[in-house]
Amino acid sequence: MVKHLIRQIISREYPGADFGILIPPDPNMGDYSVNLAFIVAKKEKKNPEDMARQMADQFSRDTELNKYFEKIEPAGGFINFFLSESFLHRELLKIVQEKDGFGSAKEKNFKINLEFVSANPTGPLTVANIRAASFGDALGNVLKKAGYQVTKEYYINDVGVQIRTLGESVAKRYLQLKGKDIDFEENLYQGEYIIQAAKEIKESNLIGPDENFDEVADKCRKYATQKFIDSARSSLGDLGVKFDVWFSESKLHESGEVAAVLSDLKKAGHTKEKDGAIWLVFGGDKEAVLVKSDRSTSYLMNDIAYTKNKFKRGFDRAINIWGADHHGDVPRLLAGSEALGFSPDKLKVLLHQLVLIKKQDEFQRMSKRKGEFVLLSDLLKEVGRDAIRFFFMAKDLSTHMDFDIDLAEEQSKKNPVFYIQYASARLNSIFNKSQESRESGVIKRADAGLLKEKEELGLMRKMSKFPELIEEVSETYQIHQLAQYAFELAGDFHNFYEKHRVMHDNKKLEEARLLLCWAVDLVLKNCLGLMGISAVEKM
């Protein structure tokens, strides 16, 4: 990759210099910009602009760099690198040769466990779960393209207080349906979905007439838990999200892994007993409950055991995607993992902020316990998979977002999904009108050197950066950059399409432009595929 080449050559000439390689916001400032002169000038107490001029002159004479750049110029202390047309033409041919493989890295001997969504099976999935689903699925796709071995995993929280509360909630609704006068406390799950589960249990004759409340609640818990796990599988499948592994928390307890990890922590001196409970001790004076006074294990204890289980299965890194309400749990889990002897860089926890649903300028209230929420399945029916996935990964995971249903349904340039898919439809239309197919020998033999217009070069510049984008996202996990790239590439294509005719009297130029359109089509489909979004053939 070009970035690697720049870093390699500069590091060879200036060993130890901690410089950055930036992408300028304006192509007139170059394709890459390096702040090396500022770093070296500060150390040597010289003028950075003078240093930049000397360095630009030095790098301009480098024979390896000359294969990629037409000029290297100083600008206010920065050194700007401008890709050559010959390099862009070579990259264009590379795209159509590699097709779907463009941007793919060689397979790495590195296994990643990517755990996301993992909603408690206490009800149907809501829009609160979509952000992690869209983001996590796309991140897994990017990591695979970057060469990592990735397992997408859903952690089923099928033990604990919330699951017991689910069983009691369904049991009491069941008994009410049987004509019993039963109080239904506010702390129980209130939604219509609880009543529906109770109706199904009643109709199935799952419960005998002589069973006590605890027995009824246990059967209701098992039935409802499985019902909502199946519902989650179905809704996520409709969103295009498929998991490789569905891992039940209950297995950690049944196998004795939770007890074994607790024993390991005790032996290593990382626990203490206080107020009848067992606490994790970390960070000098910090502590967190592992086992409660009633002898039940905490979420933290179970999560530490689950983390160890992942590493026992041979994963080199575990990435967890959690809601922002779990931010306080992150340092505790990291401390627990380190207490077991695992390196801090083996576990990464990403937090996603809250999502609000807006329709006709009004926000929807959401609370699973109260039964107030917008279902994923309902939103899918209203706006479709593509709009949901794009909008939910278009912003940085750490920022709050409003999902505007009206905008997602709008068929105009205001809707980024429509704008991107319109580019895909336009590309398809070009080849429908052309006498040449995408794979024709005529297009493959086209003279890329005829592509010299500003808009043509701009498209090639944008596409040449795609492999570097994949590498960067695989390291930073900033999936929103992928959505931004697709939007910008579509915009560059629309700009080209509106200013230049593809079907042309000059057949050589027409062939070259068809080659360009084929490359844009390949890269755009590649990008959309990673995001799980359709590349439509017509609008």
C-alpha cells in the first residue's frame, strides 16, 4: 500500500521519527500529507518550513517514490505527496483484475472472537439492539477482508435475576389467563409479548393442573427464554446478521467453569470477603462483587469466566460490543481478565451510545420492562434492511444518534442510502445501454491512459484508497468511515456522470470510461457488501 511505502522510506531516512501520514481534505493539497518536518525541526530547533522544503526535495529524488508520485511539495511545514496518473491507471487495471478481492489482505494467523448484540432473552429484539448488530456484523466482515479469522458470537444471558423475573412474569400472566386472581407487580415485565407467551403456554397444555408456582414459573421461564432466543435469530436474520456461535451463559455454570475461575482468582490473591460477599480487588483500592451475599454470582463473575472460555478456545483477541450503560463494567472486566494472567491487548470492549427513533418530529419512548419499545421486526417492515443498516453504522459508535424514519423512507438525495444505491443503478444502466459487458475483452483491453479529466482522476484516486481504508478500519474499528467512503464514492461518480458522456463517438474513450465505470461498480459493490447493503440494479 502507498501509505506503507511512504512510512517505510521516511522511517529509513529518519529512524525514530514519530510522524503522521494524513489524507488532506482538498485534493489540491495532495493525496497524502506528512508532518515529519515539524517533528524533526522541533528536535533540531530549526524552522519547519525550511525543513519541509529540504525534505520535499530529498524525497522527490527517491526512485521508488517516483513510481507512485508525480510531485512532492512543501506546504507550510507539511510535505504533500501527489499520486501520478500512471499509478492511478495501474490501480484501475488492478481493480478489474482482482474484482471482489480488491482490498483483501493475506490471511493472518490471528483469531478474533467478535461478540455483539447479546441481548437478554427477556423479550423481542428492539431498535436498541440494532446499532450493535449493524456495526458488529460489518466490523466482522472488514476484519475478515483484512485477513483475520473471525468468529461472530452471540452470548445468551440465560441465567440470573432478569431470567427469573421473566419466568415469574409469564407464569403470573398464565395463571391470570387460567382465571386466577393474581397480583402483577410493577417490577415484572409488562409488555403484550408476555401475555402472548402465556397464551401459547396455555394452548400447548405445557403445565399440569397440580404444579406449584415455582414449577409453573420454571416451565414458563424455559419456554419464554427459548421463544425469545428464536425470535432474536429470526429478526437478526432478516437484518442480514448471521452468527457463527450462540453461546449460552448457563453452560459456563453447568461445566463448572465459573466456579473454577473464582477459585483461580482466590488462589492468585485477587479476592476478599466482605459483608458475606466475595469481591474482586484491583487497582490498589478498587473492588467489585463477584459473589453476592445470597451466593449467586454477579454479571462480572460470569463475564470473567466467559472471557477465559474464549481464550481457552484459541482466540488471540476478544472484542465485545456493549451498550454505553455498561461503561462502568469495562475496567472491572479488564481487571478480571488481567488477574487471570491475560495481556490487556487481548480484550477490547467497544461501547455504543443510545439510539432514539424519530417519526414526524416525535421521538418514541422505549422501556422493555414497561413494554414500551420499537421492535426491530416492525422497523424492518417499515423502512427495510438497507436503510437500517446504513443509518445505524453511519455515525461514530461513541456518539448518540437519532434514527429519522421519515428520512430513511425518502426517495431523494437527502437520503444517503438512496443516493448511494442510485449510483449503483446508474452504473448498471450504463452497461445495459452499452454493447459491451463488464467482462468483455474490449473493456479489459481499454486504454486507461485516456482517462485524464479531473472527475475521472478523482474517481481513481478515491478507489485507490480503498485497501488502506480496509486496513485502517480493521485497526481502529471506525466502521462509520466505510459508510462515509461509500457516500463519497457515489458522489464522485454522480459528479463524473453528470459532466461526461460514457457512450461516446470516440470509441476508444468510450471503452476507457466503461473500464472506469466497471471499476467503480466493483469497488462500490465491495464496500456495500461489507456493510451488508444491497447494490441495486434499478431504482
